[in-house]
Amino acid sequence: MDMERRRRTARTALAAMVLVWPLVAVPSAAADQGGEPAAGDRGGEAAGQVEWGACPEDVAAEAPELECGTVPVPVDYSDPEGTEIEIMVSRLASPDPDKRRGVLLLNPGGPGGSGLSMPADLVSLGMPADAVNSYDLIGMDTRGVGHSSPVNCGFTTDYRGNIPPYAVDDAAVAEHAAVAEAAADQCADNDDDGLLRHVSTANMARDLDRIRAALGEEKISYFGLSYGTALGAAYASMFPERSDRIVLDSNIGDTHLDHEGMRRYGLGAEETFPDFARWAAERHDEYGLGASPQEVRATYFELAERLDENPVDTGDGPIDGALFRLATFVGLYSELSYPQTAEIWQLALASDGAAVGELLDAAPPAGVPAPAAAAGAAPAPRAEPSPFDNTWSVFLAVTCNDVEWPEDVDTYRRSVAEDRERYPVYGPAGANIMPCAFWSQGPAEPPVEITDDGPSNVLIMQNLRDPVTPHLGGQMLREKFGQRSRLVSVDGSGHGAYVYGDNPCAQEVATAFLVEGDLPAQDTSCPA
């Protein structure tokens, strides 16, 4: 395999998962989900109706082997005859029709990540041929994303992104509350067509069932990562008898991301940071960050606190402690990011702001805003539209629409104070206040409740050390699905176990399930 293409594809996939990261108690019958029965239940009138053709230019440039089409869905499933939008899907047909057993719908995470190129990405990353032959691989932009009626809050380059900044004290929480409220207001002000209200995990799961019917399939198999696990869990719970083989990798722990889910970022970073610290300590002669993991950890806190007090000027803006911590957190997603992360530390230690700026300009870590955005809440004098506006907007829409969030700033102050003690590496970021605290409208319906009533067809994959979706998330999902599921715990580090990781045991277990339907008899551990 071309290693450079593998690295580029991995960066693209990780960007989709980290930029926004991380999504209802309703009955499982489709007719009870706030909408009419899916199209495939009405005499097959919409079955096989996707007209495949060329993909949009940006997708075709990256993956010319794909074909694309659209599926109409209601904006509001409680008004099925009302306004419709179109969901764009992509297809990489099975190269061996004799071995094809169905369709495998894919989601890379977010919410907000584009998944149109994902079929080609998986093949490029080395998805086993038996799995590729067994399915038409179906990518998509979920509602509100990219080529599927995109929503935009109008974020500009002065917005830091949706992971709250590390709050060093109570005052920092109060300061960020103003930024979060402004972001929520901006989303409300830019929702001219009212679509933002209907961008939710429950509606995305209903869209999946419309896609199933439009493809002419009685059932769908599914592979989702990160937030994609929440969408897959929602579909398997809302439409259990239409779910075939479901693989959920790097699980957030439920069908939605709430305040406690964001706080698990702190747990994940604490559990994963030692892997980077060991790696850096082994290369102390090259980077000078510490000769032992303990020394590397001490360097992290010393450097972060120094940058809190005296940010380093890059020429385009400062690198402060919050941005440094965010860059480090993102660097824990994959060992491929460790060299760049270590170099950022090294240059920051030398107070070489210009070199840090050049490094970030040349190859910015996925999800880390430009240094100019690190100055604080004040808009940059010439802020331009952010290339991540759509991605960030969908993240907020789904996260804030799915579940109620605390509205009291003091709740977040207490959480930050607790997590500063429990998870000092990154806890005060994940616990910090979100725009959801100021969202203009509460959830339209309760979050999807995971059900253990259905076929035993859910394979849960989870690395033991994952900065954003810690192993606890897999355990939580396993308990909720009960005997419908099995948990595969992988002795690995980073975000993504199947295909996006390189553990042979994990590859074998997941491929056997997708191809043969072999759900392990019991929960499984995969050694390093």
C-alpha cells in the first residue's frame, strides 16, 4: 500500500472525527418514531430508486472510482408530506457480485463529518478484500452536511471550534460562557430556512432507513466510527429488524453526546497521554521533552502553565496554553501525529513562535484553529468565513438538539473544578461550557433509547486507550445492548480500531462478523 496515501487518508478521516466530533426513549417500531413508515414498507414504491451518476467535483477529485446519487427525505418526519431535502450518497459496488450479500452503510463520525469518500478511504486503508467483496460500500453526507442541504452558522476564522478551551480557573469558564452564548445566538440568527432544528440523530437514523428503502434493500449493515457509533446505535434501536450486521467502532457510549459525554474527553486524554509520554521519552535525545514518561508529563504541565502566563507570538497570533493543550489532545488520536506534536512542544519550549506558526500553517493538526483564533473572544479584524463552518454547525445542531444541556454556568464551573483534579491533562476543556447551554430551542423529542430487544447483531470495537472515546464508552454501549452485542477490547492506542487501526486480531474478528456473521460467543480481548 502507498504509505503516503494511507497517511493522507488517515488524516482526512481523523479530521472528520475530531473537528466536531464528537446522537432518542422512543419505541422501536418505525411508525412510532415521529414519522410515517419508511418508503420500503409502502409496497416498495421507492425501492431501488437511486439514480447513480458522477459525484461532485470535490469528491471525484479524491475518489474517482465512486458514483453518487440522492435520496429525498422529509425535513420534518412529523410532517412527511411537507418540505423535502436530498441526502447525497456514494457507492463503491462490490467488485465480486457473486460474493455480494448486501449494502454496508458508512459514517466516519462528527457529527458533521462528510462520508462520501469513505468507501474509497476504507479500500485505500486496506479493508480486507472479503469484506469489500461482500458489500456495496455506501458513503453519505448526513442531513445538513456538505452536499446534503448544508447548514451554516456563519462561523469565521476567529472561532476556536467546538471543543471548549481548557479553563484554568472559574473566571475562564465565565469568560468562555460569553463566547458560547454568542455562538448559539449566531446559529439561531443564521437558521433562515429552519433546517437547523431538524438536524438530529433521530432524524439521521430515519434518513438511513429511507436510504435503505431507496436502495431496494430489506436490511442494511452498518459501520460507524466515533459519533457514527451513536447513529448506528440509534438505527439498530429504532429499526432493529431492518438492521443486519452492525459494527460500532470507538463508541461515545450512547445515541447522543451530552455534558457527561464531553467530560469523558478528560478521562480519554488521561488514559492515552502515557502512550505519547513513553514515545517521547524514548526520543529524548531528539526532542528534549524528558528522559522518562514522568518527566515528559511534567514538561507538559510546565509548558502549558508558561503559555497561560506568556503566550508565544507566531506572527499571526499567539499560541497560549489552551491552544497548546488542544494541539496535544488532538495529537493523541494517532501515533502518526506524535512527531508533529513533539515538534510543537520542542519549538514552544524554545519560545520559537515563528517556527510554531510555520509548522501549523504547513500541516495544521486536524481540528486545531489557526493561532490567530487563540487570542480570545474578540473577533479578528478581518475574520474570514471558516472552512469548518458547516462541520462545526452540524456538530452543534445535533449535539444541542439531541438532549437537554445544563443552562446554569455554575454547573460548568463545578464540573471544571472537579475534572481539573481528576483529569488534569485535559479535563477542564471537556467540562467547560458549550453553546448548547444557550441553545434557542430544546430537543424536539427525547434522545433515542438503546434497546436490547432485537437480533444479536451488534459488534462493539474499542481501543483500551482512546483520547476522545475512552474504553468506558464501549462498556456503556455493551451494557445497554445486552445480549444483542459483544465487546471487542483492543490493546491499542488512538481513535479507531477496525481498518483505521492495525491490530490483526481486531481486523480478523470484525471481518469474520461482516462476512460470515460470526458474532463472538462472548466479549473478546485483542492483545497488542
